[in-house]
Amino acid sequence: MVNETALRARARNPRGSGARLRDEILDGAGLILDETGSADAVTLRAIARRVAIAAPSIYAHFPDRDAILTALVEDGFRDLRNAIHSATSGVDDPVQRLRDTCRAYLEFSARRPQRYRLMFGTRHHGPESGGYDTDAGAEAFHVLVGAIRDCATAESPVSTDPFFGAITVWIALHGYATLRPARPGFPWPDDQRLIDHLLTALSCPADAP
């Protein structure tokens, strides 16, 4: 049940502040996800308690719980993309920029493990757009495609097929990001060694010995 005292204490949002309440709903949902580690705990009732609003107020901003999860996924991909841009800003060498892109990806997955699991969960969170669950997910993936294409343009090819190369890098990074926390006792290499080995392997011709 919603805490009635909290509801009375909550200041009424002024006209035109619906966007702020929407952000508060998402922030509350994100906190629940981070604290519990489970998307199942992100319910309308739990969000309403966290934000101190009546549960029906959520429907003015999200039609259902799945829409909130979709928004969390979209925010997660935007945060990942921004983290990559921040890590690569001002880096001129394309190969180093690709290394920094990979490192930012792994750092994001380690820093925000609950959000990362939600972003790459098995369920779909929205209508597909060209095979991607969200437009934000497509944008984040094409940052990686662009980084590999830049290497080829600069005649430092990591892969002659940027899209295929990006898929290969993503599979490797995602596997590492997923397995590392699940098997903490395994003698994992450090992030940079893994990235360097991966990019070296990608730059070798398929028929190389």
C-alpha cells in the first residue's frame, strides 16, 4: 500500500512538470533494480512506494510495467554510448580509439551489472527495429561498427568487414562481461590484455597460420 504520509508530504508538481515525474518514476525503478538485482522486483506498486505516489499516477506516463523496463533499457544503452564517447573523446589514433571503446564497454558492464543484465536479457523490451530491441541499442552498436570502420579507413584494419567485425567484438566482450561475474574464481586476464588479444586476432587473415 502506498505510504499515505509520504503522499501528503510530497509537494504537488506544478503544471507542466510531467516530464519530471516521469524521470522520478524511472529513477525509482532503476534504484529498485540496482538494489534487488531482479527485474521482477520492478513492479508498479514497488515504484509507487519508492516515489511516494499513487500507483495509478504512473499510467499517465507509462502504459504498463514493460514500458518502464523498456525505458530503463533505452536509458542504459544511452548511458553506455555516452560512456564510450567520453572514453574516446580526443583520441585520434583509430586503433587506440577502438581499444578505449572496448574498455568502456567492459567498465560499464562491471559498474552497472543489474542494468547491463536487463539490457541484454533474453526477453524483448520493445518492437524490433532492424533486429534491435530499441533504437538506443542500435545506436550503441553502430558506435562499435564506426570505430572498426575508422580503423579500415586509416589503413589499420582490425576487420575488413566493419559490421561483421563489430559482431565478433560484441560477442567476445559480452561473453567476458557475462562470465566474469558468474565465475569470479576463474583466472581471468585483465581487460586490456583480453582486448589487445581480441583485436590482434581480428586483424589476422582467415588463412593465416
